[in-house]
Amino acid sequence: MRKRFSMEILCAGIGGRGVLLASTLLLDSAIRKGIYGIGSDEYGMSQRGGSVVSLVKVGDVKSPLIGKGKADVILGFEESEFLRNLSYAKRGGIGIVNTPKKALNSTLQDLLEKRGVSLYLLDADDIARREGLYQASNMAVLGFFSSLGIEPFTFENLRDSICDRLKGKMLEKNLKIFEKGFEKGRERRG
């Protein structure tokens, strides 16, 4: 009998920061490996910097929605949006947050630790800015996530999805930022 597999990922950010592209790349990575994937996007004033939430579910899933306390992974492309969606984090889940901070509020960190949530902080904006493409911080977050080696979201698989979606100079710069995010993840995990 085959083992049942599913993973629920919540991507949270603001308009213009690549949340929707990131969720598309995650879905592409699953489909590339023959894993069923479904997604749903919630966005209002996204063109004006408003909240954008994209839900990605892969594996043995039926509904695109993610309930509170059910997200295996929260990718926070903005710190404030990560915090706003924190109630969706599953016990034992993973949170990756784009922030220049070295630590979040100690009360919040204690709560996440009690819930067994592995929290990773990454200054993805700085990585993207150094490569001259500030709006591509999403690629640094995805690169960091790929360093965790969770199938089907491995470095190679996500990289192939990026190569399929982007072209020319945009591809080159985005790949460089993705790779820098991956390197930061590997450094962090030692």
C-alpha cells in the first residue's frame, strides 16, 4: 500500500513582491514530479501593496483551502504578513520569514518553540537588492526553502521550474538570487 503524502504551504506577502509567481513555481515543482497540486489565491489591493495570500496544496488533497493550524509551511515574503497569517501554522511546521531582523519578539519566538515550529529568518530583500533586482526577494525565499531538501521542493526541481517560467536576463538574475537564498539556507543549517 502506498504511503499517503500531502503538504500545505501558505505564501504570504504584499502585492508586487512575487507571491503569486512563487506559488506557481511551487505547484510546477510538484507537477514536474507527478504529484497532484492545487492552489488558491486571495488578493485585494495587491497592486497597491495590499495583502496577498496564496495557498498551495500538493499530494493527496481535495480542497485548495488551508485551515487554521494546518499549514506545514508558511513562506512570509513580508514579516508583517507572516505574523498576520501565523495562526495557520501547524504544530511542528516550518516558517521562513523575509526580515532583516536576527530574531523576532521573544514572546512570539517562545510560542513558536512551544508549538514546535522551526523558524528561519532571511534578509531576502538584501540578497535581491545586492543583485540589482529588489522585487525578486521571492526567489531568495524559495532558494532558502529548497535548501531544506523537502520533496518535491528541492533545489534542482525548483530551479528547473524557474528556468521553464522565466527567460533572458530576468532568468539569469532570478536564478542568481535563488542560488544565494539556497546558499544562506545551507549555511544556516551548517
